[in-house]
Amino acid sequence: MNHHDVGRARGGVTDALSLIESETYVIGINSDRLYPLRLQEELVALIPGAHELDIVTSSVGHDGFLLEVDQIGTIVGSALRD
């Protein structure tokens, strides 16, 4: 997981993300130290047409994506209705 590089053999991260054509939603956890918000903000900035970053508030860091069921559910439900 820590060695995956989406830009490898694709001209770098910026070039690789610029190729994404599908509708993209990005969710970040405010206390996540494994994937901090600055990386989620980078995804939104580099993926053409990506939706605005949704931020989940959690005190449990990265595990917030598993434990903050109500917040995640609201965001995913909204994305599915769009």
C-alpha cells in the first residue's frame, strides 16, 4: 500500500490523474494521518471535474472511514443521488 505510485509509468502523478474521465468524489477524514487532508485536496485539484472535497470529522484518525457510518453514509448517499 505504501509503495503504490499511481504516476509510475504514466508520466507522474499529475499526468496520471489528469487522465481520469469518470465522475470522482473525494472524502477525507480530518484526523487521518495515513492519508492527510492535503493529499485529498491534491486529488481534487488534479482530477478534472472532481467534486469538492467532503471532510468527515472524526477523533479516530484513518479508522474514521469505518466508524463514522452516519457521516460517510450521508456523503455516499448524496453522491449516488447526483
